[in-house]
Amino acid sequence: MAVPAELQFAMVVALIYLLDCVLFLHVNEAVIERGRRKRILFGSAQPWIAGRRVLLLAPWRPLATAWRYAWSVRDTLDAPAGSEAARAEVDARANGIRRLAPSVVLVWVLVLLATPAALLLATIPVFVIVAAVAWLSVWILVLRLALLRRALGLGWGGFAQVAFECLACPPVAANLPRKLSLRLSPTIDLVAFVDDAERAQVHAQLVHDLDARLVFLEPGSPAHDRALAYRDLLDAAPDANATRGGC
């Protein structure tokens, strides 16, 4: 049985939005999602697409920001230099992105809900009006972003790319807070943003990833020895031992 064109349109809108919520992470990457609560996400248990893990950010949390960080093999478990400045920078950028929340919610409702619903349930003239209002809401969101660009530390090139994506494909605009935070994530080690309550989870994940990496490193090589030393540091950490003991 053929699927009605109206339903196909609604499905395409939802699919575009969902695909924009998907990330592909290297094995030494994680995403810190900040919304009503903070979550550290490493993606799927195993790398299975071009050696990368797959992470689907919660589609129902469009206002949550997602900050992408890598971690490296280090000689200490202490936070790297510049951690406090990086945390302050992320807090400032997150507060700036939060100012876009009313416009993002408006776009989310009009583009993802109202426009498909109008096509499915209302007349064509009503659909055209709703679609026009939805696209106008995307323009308002882009203009608001232009006003906040300098405060966010977003260059003109980055702004132009984000603005083009939003205007050319409105469902993507509903995901703007995450798109911005992923683009504006500072280049500093993941452990700079790990709090005491999250340290056990992160250490356990790093140990898991190091075990996978050690399989492909030649025993006795500098890279193998350094990775093994870092793994031993993680394994000897009090929080890691407490986690293992509680399992």
C-alpha cells in the first residue's frame, strides 16, 4: 500500500531532525550533555561504523547543549592546565546559547509539530500559512544568533555555515543549541570537566578503551608502555577500585 505524500513529508521532517541528533565518536571521545542534569556520553558499546561509536542525542531535549571532548594518554590523573579557564569558558558559552531557548522552542513546535500536522489535518492554504510562519521563526532564530555571535565566540565563517544549514533545512534549526555547543567545544582534555561524582564512570570507560587499544599496540613499544602506565594509574584510582568492588 502506498504511503500518502503528506505522511511521507512528516516522516522526512522527523528523519532529518533525528539524523542531525546522531554523532559519530572516536574511541577517545565523549560528549558532555548539559541540560537539567549533566550526563557524560560515550556512545555505543562497540565501534561499528568506520571505527567510530554511534551516539544518538535525546531528540526530546532540544535545549540541552552537547560539548565534545577528546581524551589522551597522560602521565597523571590530575586535571590538565587551563581546566578552570576552560570550565568558565564553557559556562559563559552555555549561558549565551541558553538565551536562544525561546526561539528554539518556537522553531521546534512550528517546524517539527505544527507544519506536518497542518499538512496531515488541515487544508493546503492553512498548511502554506503555517509553513511560512515556521520558516519565519527560523529566520528570527538566525537573526538572534547573529546578535549573540560575538558573545559566543562564533566567527563569521562558522555563523554563515550554521545559518545556511538552518535556513536551507528548517528541521536542523530545531537542534541549534547542540550544533553550536559541538562547534564551540574547547580543545582540552575530557578530564578537565569531570567532577568527583562522575570520575568512577569515566575512569572505567577509559580503562575499557585502553584495553581495546593495547591489543593493537606492539608490546614493549613506547606507545604500548605509556598506555599501559596510564591504564595502571586509572586502575589504581580509589574511585575505580570502589566501582569494581561494588559490581
